Amino acid sequence: MRADVDVLVIGAGQAGLAMSHELTAEGVEHVVLDSETVGSTWADRWDSFHLVTPNHFIRLPGGEYHGPYGSGYLSRDEVIAHLQRYAASFGAPVEEHRPVTALRLDGDDALVADTPAGGIRARRVVVATGAYQHERRPAWAQELAHRMPVLGSTDYRSPDDVPDDLPDGVVLVVGGGQSAAQLADELFAAGREVVMAAGSAPAIPRRVAGRDGIDWLEAAGFFEQTLADQPSVAVRVAANPLVTGNHGGQDLNLRTLADEGVHLCGRVLAIDGDRLVVADDLAASVAKGDEAYRQVWQAATAISAGWGLPGPEELPADPPAPVAVAPPRLARVAAVIVACGYRPDYGWIELDGVTDDHGFPVQEGGRSPRSSRLWFIGVPWMTTRRSPLLMGVGADATAIARAIAAA
């Protein structure tokens, strides 16, 4: 058994690195483990991925974005490089390629993290394994995988990954969030016929009155909302607002996809022989996006007036919703891209009562009531909406580090 460490941080993404930075500032001995390399979870994104939040929202403690393109959107590889520079800047004690296979109590005074290279005994553990760990695939997607290529959003890298052996074959993109919309957009631009089985997600304008839509959301207090402010805890798995940082940042939603030529239909419910069974809900999904888009525009108008600045022009009335197409017969589908979001996976923590019925950690300010030695960071809605984000995880890290140092 390795010599004891005071604090063990599991995960070297933005949450784990922010935690390491703040523990270092507090003079707390610690070690950070990652199953791969620093920032490697970002490598699961496709090749053309860009942040949807402007670069100036990268606000890690001691690792803020200070480059010349604060209103731009870093690419996947630039995000990884930023995190690697951040870790190097304060000498983060990261051990890479050290996956934790189990975490268990060792009596009353320590936790033990099992790894292939041996166990590590720690007085306290901070779990920083990301906002979501398990890609969700509906049961019908598993059925389709026996009949045609089915790729998850983490499998997809570029249009070259999608088979085109079927003459006049359709690519079916399933999902309602940012990933599904961006992949459908990219595949269509690459010359593929795309049908998107769309779920419901809010949409936001990329820019209003010369400012980014995310800037207006921050000014409106959107990111300070808590889980208690929401009508249901289901918001933890809700789709993020539709928009893109690609091509310098632009609007991307169900309307823009339909306008460019992507075919839209409702959510896939089941497979019936050679037929997709879909819901009659496309109009409702478009309406949800429209309403959120309108709310951001109205917030920008009100905030501008309060600041004494000219507001945006009046938003025109919504045209009729795009007409849903009949879903393609499976014989015409060359491949399916499933982008139905993620779910948490903390099954490797061998303590009863660590998670709730939905699989999310039970915690208060990051501390687990199951054990005073166990902490979490980077959890959706841990304190506010911004908790897992590059803009907000640092504040949670500061609070947790101070609590650990004071214990």
C-alpha cells in the first residue's frame, strides 16, 4: 500500500485541476489521478468541436483566458492545450494513466482508491470525474446496431467516419442537444443527406445588440440559479441551449438546420420492422427553442435599457414551424449517429447512499453526507448552474479547498 496522502483528487479535467490549484494555494498536500492524461475527456469531442461559450468565460483560478480572442471560441485541441498549460503553471501533482477502479472506506479514518498499480490510502478524497460519464443510448439504438453502423457522439470524429456505401443513403442523427445539432450541420455541409430526429432543447441567439447571447444570460443571472430555483431536478439532464462556436460562432437551431436543408422529424420512440416510429412533437420542439430564443432577446432589451444603452431591434414574429418529414425507411439509412446525452456513473464508489435515485451524488456544497472524508466537484448544479463549467468550477474549488484546509 502506498504511503498515505492527505487529499486525493480523482480526475484531471477542469474540475480536478481547479481543485488542485486551490489546494496548492491552501498548502494542502494532495495527488491528482487521471485514467488518461490532463484534459483528455475533451478529446472525446469530434474534430471540428469548438466551445459554445466565449473564451473569456474560461475563468479557472489562476488559469483564466488572457489571449487576444476573448470573444472567440477555442477548438477542442486548444481547450486541451489550455488545460495542460494550466496544470504546468502551478506544477499540479498529476499522475496520468492511473485509473481508479474502486473507492472504499478503510475503517473510520481513511478512504482507499484501488488502481491497477496498487491502492492509495487518503484522508480525504475529492471526486472530479466530470459532469457526466456514461453516454446514453436508448434500447432501440442497441437493436439498430445489429443492422447498420450506429455511432455515439464520442465515436464520431468527422464525416469520414460515417459509412457512405449505401447509394442515396441517409444519415440519421438522433438527439435534441448541441451535439446532435452540430453533427447534423457538419454532415449536411459535407454533402450527406441528413434526417435529424430532434428532441426539444432551448435555443439562444449567438449575438444580440453586438454582445454574445451567453453574455446576456450571465447579465440576467442565469448562471447563478440553483437547483432549488428549478421546477424539477430533471433539469440536471436537460439539453443545453442550441448554438455553436464553429465558423466564428453563429445561430444553430432547428430552424437554421431546416433552412439549410436538414430534414427534421420527431423523437424516435421505437423500431417497427423496417420503420421508425417517431413522435408527433417537432412543432412543440421548435416552439420550445423559439421561446428560449425570444426570452434571451427580451432580457437583452431590458438589460440594455437599464444600462442606458441602445437595445436590439425588435425580434420579428416567428414564421411557421418547419414541416416534419416522414422518417426514412431503415433500408435507406446508411448510418445512425446517436447524441442523446450522458448520465452520471459513480458505481465504482463502494459506499452505500453516495448517489440519489437518478445517479447523481448526494452532497451539500460538495461534501458527501455519507462520509465527511468524501467530496465532489464539477457536479451539475452542485451549487449553481455554473458549477461544472469552465466559468464556474473555480468558485466551488475555492470553497472546498478552504473547507478541507480548515478541517
